[in-house]
Amino acid sequence: MYAREPVPPFVSIAEMMKKFQSSTREMKHKLILTRPKEPEFVTAQRVRPTRVKSSAELEEEMMAKIPKFKARPRNKKVIFFVIYIYI
């Protein structure tokens, strides 16, 4: 007929926990520092990179847009007249 399987001996929860913890500690890997690595996105190859102008380049463009100052020649008659009055 049918044979019954033998009943395993009783093991308390504390004994099972101790056995589990002692067996898992041996399997743990040694902790090492991770080395950061920049991700390689596929979109970086597809999309053209946008170039942002630096503050120096923006300043150069602004200076180029400003109209140049050009002084008009002085009228010598006015200058000599003012000097003649104060003397």
C-alpha cells in the first residue's frame, strides 16, 4: 500500500533563523566602491547638439551691434571766441 514519509524532526524558528543567517553571511560579496559611468543615450547620436553661446561671445555680439561713436570736428571760431571773452 502507501508508505508514509518519515516526519522530519522539529526545528524551532530560532534555530532556523540562526542557520539562515550563518549561511547567508558566507555568500555576501565584498563591498567595493562603484565607479560612476556616464550613460550612453542613443538620442545623443540622433539629435544635433545645441551650442549655447558663452557669456564672452554674447558680450562680443552686443558690442558689435552698438553703433560706433564719431565726434564731429570742433569749430575753431567758437573756441577762440570763448577764450577771448574770458581773458
